[in-house]
Amino acid sequence: MMPQTPTVRVCSHCDGFPVVHITTGSLSPDGQRDTLPAACPVCKGTGTRSASFVSPAEVSA
């Protein structure tokens, strides 16, 4: 029997890409672009969701 790997619950809001960097449009003194990190507010930057999390799409009306 093959071992089973645990299933990872990917965050439905960020699709597993929890942190992005947004360019501010300005350059630092050494010529690099200034960026701001933005983390997913639902998973708080982990990219996964807990078993107890239910997205609005999963709730039947």
C-alpha cells in the first residue's frame, strides 16, 4: 500500500500566493525599486486555510 500524503487546504482568496510585493513607483538611493508587501487578509500570509474556514462560495443560500 502506498503512503498517503496529507491534503493541503489552499486559501481560496489568494490561491496559495499569500504575499505579494507592490511597486510604489519610486526608486531607492541605490537604484532599486521600493516595494510594499501585502499579505492575504484571510490566511494572514500562510497560503493555507484551516479546516474550520468556510468561504462564502461554499455556503448554500
